Amino acid sequence: MTTLAELGPRICIMGPSNSGKSTLAVAIARQRQLPAIHLDQLFHLPHSNWQPRPEADFLQLHDAAIQQPHWVMEGNYSRALPQRLQRATGFILLDLPTPTSLYRYFRRTWFEHARHGALAGNKDSVKWEMLHHIGVVTPRNRRSYAALFDSIELPKLRLGNPRELEAFYRAEALQR
């Protein structure tokens, strides 16, 4: 298994919604003393109900963030992926099963009032659009995630189920 040290000082984390990207990014950031960058926070306006920023504003924030010398960045946003991967020194793909993501979505909206990667001033709630995204859109995206993972020539790590994710947390002494 690729180690955290092998992933370098600029780590890109991708995967389905509610797979644990934000929590992992914060754990790595804490362990390695890197800034954690949550792309949802750059894409959406704070104190809104997930209202997107203008595209040019998001891309400007994204491109400024990747120019930092050190970071762990989580989120997908494929339109900004080429420049992100060009700067990244390591890549992690979380590929947890759809039922796990659905469970985590309900848990976070119903019980976790303060969570990593949340929008400032926003309270999560169950939304039909997100259920559709997790249950219908994401399973179709898995092939593209797998192809992307195979094509990346950076040090990389694929965690495909909760057991593998938990083993990585233990092996690297990461704390949630």
C-alpha cells in the first residue's frame, strides 16, 4: 500500500459524494500540517443553500489554492482537474460502495451538525437532488473514476471499501 509520506506535500482526494473525502483530508492535514482545502467551499457561496459561485470565481479560487506549496485538496470538479493533477504530488481515490455513501449522507444530514467541509452558515438537510446524485449518477461515474485512477502516474492509493479506509487510518495513525 502506498504510504502517506509517498504521496508528498500536495495530495488530491477524489471519490463519490459522502465517501469520506472531507474527513480524510482533515485527518491528513492535521497529521502532515498541511492546509485542507474543500472544493465544495470554493464552489458554493457561504451562508447559502449550496448556491454555486459564478464559474470564473470558482476557477480563480481553485487555481489560487493549487498554487500553494502544500495542501490536501478534496473534491471532484473535473473541469478543474487537469491543473490540479498537474500540481499534485499524490492522489487518493475513495471508491466506497453506494450504500455506504447513502448511509453517510443520512447520518450527516440528520445527526452531524458540525462536519468537515460544510459550508459556513449552512445546515445540511436531505435533498432529493443529492439522493439522486448518490444513487443514480455516482454509480455511472465509477468507470470514469477507475479509468482516471489507472491513467494517473503520481503516487496513488485506492481505498475501495470502509475496511480499507479504516486500515489506512490505522496504518498512518490518522485521527478523525
